Amino acid sequence: MRPTGIRFVSVEHDGCSQRSREEAALVRELYRSLLQQRYVDRDAVERGLSSDDVLIVAPYNMQVNLLKNTLPEGARVGTVDNSRDRRRRW
């Protein structure tokens, strides 16, 4: 079992400064894997992770748009700037 929290995963690619299909494919696989995981919440109830439990942050809008087209409907994806605006719902 992997520890919780933020994770960095390096992806090899060349010439992709604002959008990377290689990264999007890996994020899709990680996302699918996460949605098959289970955890125990603060009330000691075990449940499966849902799309509401996963937040994907990308540095560029072009990558966000690619991820939104790559991931299943309901995936929460945004930029770092989105995460700073607490009023915005991903």
C-alpha cells in the first residue's frame, strides 16, 4: 500500500512544454488505480475512493484541457491558480 498525500511521478517525453500526452496517459492509469483503492475515513468507515477524493493539479491550461479530455467525466482537474481560488469548484 502506498502512503497518502501528494505524489510526484517523472515521465519521459521530449518537446512537450505545455502539454504532454505521455503524462496524460500515466495520470489516467494512476487515476483508475486510485478509484479502485479503499480507505478508512475519520468515522472509521471503510469505503472506496471516488472522483470527489482525487484532485489533479497541472501547471498549464493546455495540460488541464488534455487531461479533461483523457480522464473520465467527473474527474477534478485544474491549475495551481485554480487551487488558490477557494471559491472555485473544480
